[in-house]
Amino acid sequence: MNTVSLIVWTLESNCFIIYTIMIVFFVVFTMFHKNRLEVHQNRIGAKKKFARDGGKVMEYPDDEDDEDCLVPAISEDTPHIPYRPLARSSEEVLQRSRDYYDLMAQRRTVRRFSTEPIPQEVLDNIVKTAGTAPSGAHTEPWTFVVVQDPNVKAAIRDIVEEEEEENYNRRMSRQWVTDLKPFGTNHQKPYISEAPALILVFRQTYSWRSDGKKKMHYYNEISVAIAAGFLLAAIQYCGLVALTSTPLNCNARLRDLLSRPSNERLELLLPVGRPHKEVTVPDIRRKNLDQIMVHV
Ligand SMILES: Cc1cc2nc3c(=O)[nH]c(=O)nc-3n(C[C@H](O)[C@H](O)[C@H](O)COP(=O)(O)O)c2cc1C
């Protein structure tokens, strides 16, 4: 008897008792296993997310049910050492807070640069400063690609201008393009070849441990954003200028051009240098303290 014949036979025979038993069994089974099913689905979801984060499925994270796999990425025996704070009096703290505010309040985004080169050690030091930023579980999920070669800068400019032309004409909303009008930007980016150095900030979505296992990069977006803030502050502190830019849709092409691996995503492209002597900036205002600070 095949399946169709069986169904016809049960219908003809009015086998309600069989259907009732099957439905009751299904309901009891579902309720009994509800929690287990939810846990299982959550784990599948977590694994899928992890695979998407990397943009490429290579290996799932360690099975958390297996205690032997739960080894911290940094040695559990890492010693804790005394922290030696900078000794500053209250007056010094106050004065330094004022001085630092004055310095940072002068930071502006410029879109024209002098071609004067920057000493290599200056670039090393500002990138080292960015590398002192805090990161989720000390994963340091960043790579700073510093480009000074004129040919590579020209290739980057070609890619960015090509994509930006599409962005301005088709991908960005009309409101977005309108909101950019006060800044006088368009798809042309001469500063990419003018600035003596470009720093491209890549975010590592994950990496690999020395034992070959995948290393999770917790909070990699905010960690890289903080490091970028450190970088901009260091650039300002040493008397240089930068243009914080986020070239839309350029990630894959610039990643390939610069031979970066697929676990890295381009977050920022920062031309860095001295300002062009005729540079101007839009006369914008910053919010007052009472607009950005709430006392509780
Ligand atoms: C996340 C981010 C993305 C930005 N992207 C661009 C960009 O693609 N092109 C550009 O000319 N400026 C860009 N800017 C610069 C802003 O326009 C600039 O910071 C803002 O107008 C305030 O000016 P200020 O930096 O001089 O204070 C960006 C800034 C940020 C923080």
C-alpha cells in the first residue's frame, strides 16, 4: 500500500482516532522540546552571524560545550602588575584639560593639502598612538595602511573617484547630496594625490590565534572607531591636518589593491599632511556644552 492509498484508506475509514493521537503526540513533543529547540536555533543563528561577519565561511568558533576548546586568546597566566599613574596635581589636571580642549577645538577637516612630505617617524608615532587605544578583550582589531608611493596614491584616487561619481549620481539619496553642499565636496578627490600620506584604517572582523583557531574580535567596530579618534588627536597634537573620509563602496577594490585579507574592511581613508596655504574651511559651529552634556 503506497502513501496515497494509505491516506485515502484512513479518510474512508474515518480514522479520527489516529489523527487525534498524531496531533496530541506532536503538541506534547513540541512543548517538551521547546527549550532545547530554542537553544539549538540560537546556536545556529550565532554561527551563521559569525560566518557573515567575516564575509567568508572558513571555520566555526570553538564548540562551547567542549571544555577543552575553551582556552583564552591571551594566556590565562598573564601576570597583573602595578599600574603607575602619571602624578599630576589638581591644578595641573585642570590646566591640562583646558589646554587639551583648546588644542582639539582647533582641529578642522581640510580638503586641500601641501605636498610637503611627512617624516617617516612622525607617521610611525601617530600610528603607534592609535595602536594604544583600548579594544574589546584586547583584540586590537585594526590595520593602518600608510601609503606614500605616488603610483599607489594615484591608483587609490582613480578607484575612489570612479565610485564617488556613481555615489553622487546614483547611490546617495538626493537629500544626502544636498546635505553635503555646504562642504563643497563632489566626486573629484585631488587631495588623495596631493597629501603626502594616506592612512587607510582597516577593521579586522576576526583574526587567527597562534594555535590556528579563529580569534573572535569582540566590539571591533567601536574599538576601531576609538583608535581612529586617537589617530586624529595625535595628528592634531603634532600640528598636522587630516581629512576624515569614508569612501562609499570602495572597500573591496581598495582591499584588493592594497593586498589586505578578506577579514579586513576599510573604515576610513585619511589623507594626512600640512594644510595647503590657501585652504579654507566651512564656518560651522559646534554644539555648546549644555547641548551635549547632561548632569544627573
Ligand atoms: C565618519 C565620518 C565620515 C566623513 N566622511 C567624509 C567624506 O567622505 N568626505 C569629506 O569630505 N568629509 C568627510 N567627513 C568630514 C566631515 O564632513 C567633517 O568632520 C564635518 O563637516 C565637521 O567638520 P570638522 O571636522 O572641520 O569639525 C567625515 C567625517 C566623519 C566623522
